Amino acid sequence: MNTIGLVAFALVGATKAIREEFDLFGITVVGLATAFAGGMTRDVLVNRVPLALTSPIEIGLGVFGVCLAVGLTLVLDSPDDHPVTLLSDAVGLAAFATTGAIVATQTGVSGFGVVAIATINAVGGGALADVLLNRSPFILLEDFYASCAVLGGGTYWLVTALGGVGVGNTAAAMCAAVTVGTRVAAVTYGWSLPTVQILGVERKEGQ
């Protein structure tokens, strides 16, 4: 799951940087930040050395994702909106939410901790990438994105709380399925969370 997330998020982050016309160094920085920031934050929260600082393989996977983004840009007109990129983003979100939930559960945190760390692991890299791109993190806006990780993390905790044989594998599979499923549905059907302004307009129209 971690391998899938690293490659997918490095691809997505690098694609965003390419759209903003960053140079190759900037593209690499944004791509790797997207891939590793969430996991590094997770590791700090559970009091362990971040894997990105101890495993050369992890860095290699991130660089591979960046190279994929560059390659896609050379053959596609709008790679950041291409279904391949959107699906990679959904898969990466699910992979990192599941990884975060597994690590959090192993450290013995509460149910809230499992959901929180799963969400941070899933969206932390994208939030940092948006800061590097000089824009507001889109997870704080209307898009139904971080909510998918919350639902996935909550599913993982619920399944593990119910217990049973092989519950870990079942919980991981269900967490990934819920996260990627809700994200794909959100992209397909244009789901978004309402803002206060929208709620205010609806209230006025209802009066």
C-alpha cells in the first residue's frame, strides 16, 4: 500500500508543478513533498524515524513517480486532468489512508487517533504541495477529498474494533475500498461539501 501511494502521489504532485511551469528541480521537490510529507508527519506523530529518511528505496519510488509525470506530460495535452492522474490520486489517497490506519493501530492510539493519522497520512502531502504552489490547500475548500480518507480511516477502526480472525487484512481492504470508492464517486458526480455561504443562500431561498 505504501509503495502504491508513493508512486501515485509523486506523479500527482509533479503533474501539478508541471502545470505551474516549475523547472525540473521544482517539479521534483513538489512531487517528493506530495509523496512523503504525509507519511513523515505520521511517523513523527507515532514517535518513529520517518521511513523516507532510512530507506533509499522509498526515495527511488518517489523519483519514479516524478519521471512518470514528466513522461505523461510529453504525450498528453492536459495530464493533470487526465483519468490516469485522477485515478492515481484516488489510489494514492486510499493507499496512504490505509497505511496510516495500520501504523496508528499498531501504536495503540484511540479510535480518533486512527482516523486522524489515516487522514493526515493521506492528505498531508497534498496540502504541503499546494503551499509550495502558492495556493490554498484544496482539502480545506469544497472538494470531497479529505472526507474520503476520514471515511476510510473510520471504516478501518470500526472493522478492527469488531474483531475476528484475519481482521487486519479485512480492515485494510475495506479501508482502501471505501476511500477510493468515495473519491471516484466524488469526481464522477461532482460531490462537494457545502460552504457556509451556500447554506446561507439556501436558507434565504427557503424563507
